[in-house]
Amino acid sequence: MSRQADRTMFTSRQADIVSEALNGFRIELPSWGFADTGTRFGKFLQPAAAVTIEEKFSDAAQVHRWTGVCPSIALHVLWDLPQGTASAPAVLALAQKYGLRAGSINPNVFEDQAYKYGSLGNPDPAIRRQARQHIGSSIEIARLLGSRDLSLWFADGSNYPGTQNIRRRRRWFEEGLREVHALLAPGQRMLVEYKPFEPAFYHTDIADWGMALLLAQSAGANARVLVDTGHHYQAQNIEQIVAWLLDLNMLGGFHFNDRRYADDDLTLGSIDPYQVFRIFHEILHCEWETGRRADLAYTIDQSHNLKGKIEAMIQTATTAMELYAKAALVDHEKLALRQESCALVDAENCLKDAFSTDVRPAIRDWAESKGLAADPLDAFRQSGYLERITIERSAKNRSPVSSYA
């Protein structure tokens, strides 16, 4: 089918809806997604993978250049700011150089040997204090970089029954999160993430959205829940969790990825794009009902062990744009009427019709209207950037490094 024929199947109203949706859509890139990563069994090195923080900024800038929707980069304190607050000026300079801004700041309270038995849930008060101090330093880094969100994920838990006092650890987490929340500067937020297992296999201290919700509510007014789409049991209804958290005004943001079994960290929409569409729909339908835009941070969190790093990020960003645009096409007024009258088939078709719509021609038109590439992945491949950095980085990337990212 010709490009012109594609366009004729799309109404001008639909094109306007897609354009308006994409004008307000932003998704954050993770610095660690451009570095060599691996599984617990090992790591396969890529010659073009980023090693330095400048290389991560440079690669992220390529994704934003071709997609236009990724203006910020999430940073991991231990991997990206090894000198803590002293590293902030160099990061600010890189952000200005590459036309990006520092996004969410991610403390690391799981890799140091001190955290073998936990961080905020560790039985040793000195280690709990060390974790709180590191998170406090991360809050100061966020302030220096002009970053709003502190993204908290904890590996705390236990592997064997009876080895830890679960109730006491919950209280330690409650106390610790209250203390670090008190350090937030005006306008900053604290996002509490959850995960049912890994690396803890018997119990995890923040194992589900309910635990994260209670801890966030206890911590203070600027704490919210962060939903990682890979951090759920099989067949769990993630969009129901999203709907509840939206209704409680306690949803802060997402780490987007896809999975087949557990926390697989696969590229977004590679396994179940309809689920991502349903999540976006719940957000947009809530906005339609309330008349308020949801204040959410969309962040990619994936491990591109086999795919090329930059290409996988571009693929993810464009997939997110497509699924968000499809969700924007749902006729909310019609859907509400169908729901109220329990017209089940017609209500379901309101979603399925939007999901089945090919939004790619409208996205290409939107991109061209912004001076962006109609095909971001092809434009990147034609740019020569990958070939250049492969030559420049390949020699130093032959030797494995000890850190995960």
C-alpha cells in the first residue's frame, strides 16, 4: 500500500489526536542501558557499548536526536557519579554539551559488600545508617543536577525461612524512608519501587505494590510508587494496579520493559504490546475522567545483552510512541457509555479498535512536522555513528569489567 493510501485511512481528527498525544509524550533513557550488561551467569561484550559517562550521554543524545521524545537520562549514582556530589559539575557539563538533562537519580544500596544482608532492612544499625546517608547524598546530587525524582529500588530480603525478622525489617524500612523523605528539597519526589523476588527468594522486604504503597504513604507527602512492568508474578493484572494507584494519587512513574517469565528486562512490547497499550489506556482514561494530566515519569529500564544498545533504545522509544498514540485514540466518551450499560462486546471493541489502528503514518507525519526523521532507526543506521564508535571503543571494550553497568 502506498504512503498516500495509508494516510487516507486515517481521519484528520485521529491525526490531530496522535499529534497532540506525542507533543506531550516523553520517555526517559537509562544510562545503564547503553553499557555492557549481562545475566548472573556472565556478560557478552559489545564493541560499541558505552563505558564512560560521556559515552552514555553521547549515545542517549542519538536516541533523542532521531525520536524527539527522550530528552533526559536516568543516572545511577555508583556507576555514573562515583565521586558523589563531586561528580555533579561534570555531569551538568555533559548534559549541556549533548542537549539532554539529568533525569531520575538512582541510589545503589545493593552492590556494596556491606549490603549482603540488606540496606534499610539490615539488622546492623550501622549499615542502615550507611544506606540512609548514601540515599541522602543522592538527594543532594539530584538537587545539584536539577533532577526531581529519586528512584528507590531495594534488593533487601532473605532466602530461607526463619533467618530474618520480617516485621522488624518492615519497621526499619518505614523509619528509614521517613528519614530520607525529610531530606527532599521542595519539588523533589521519592519513588518507591517493588519486586516480588530476585535476589531475595524467600521474602523480599518490598515485594508488591501494596507494600510500596503503605511505605510511601508512611514516608511523606512527596513519596509515590514506581511500577516496573517486569516486577510482577505471571499473569498479574498490571493495569489494575496502575488504575488503583492513579485513583489514590500515589502513582509516580514507570520502569518500562517486557518479560516472558519474570524480570526478563526485554524490549518494550516485544512480548505483550497489548498490555502496554492497556496500561497507557488506564492513564489516559483517568486523565479524561478527571480533566487533569497525570504527573508520571516514564523511564525505560531494559538489559540489552544481545541487541545493539542504541538500536534497541530507538526501537523501544518508537514502540512506546506507537502504543501511547493507539491508547490516545480510544473514544473515552463512547467507552464510558458502554461500560455504564454493560455493553461488554462494544466496550471491549472500543479498546480493540484503537489497538488495531495503524498509527505509524500519523507518527511519521508528526515527526516530519517537527523536523525529525520519519524512520528513526533507519536514520540512525544511515548516520554512520555506530560505525564510528565501534572503531573508537572496540579496543578498550575487549576486556570485561567488574561492574554490572
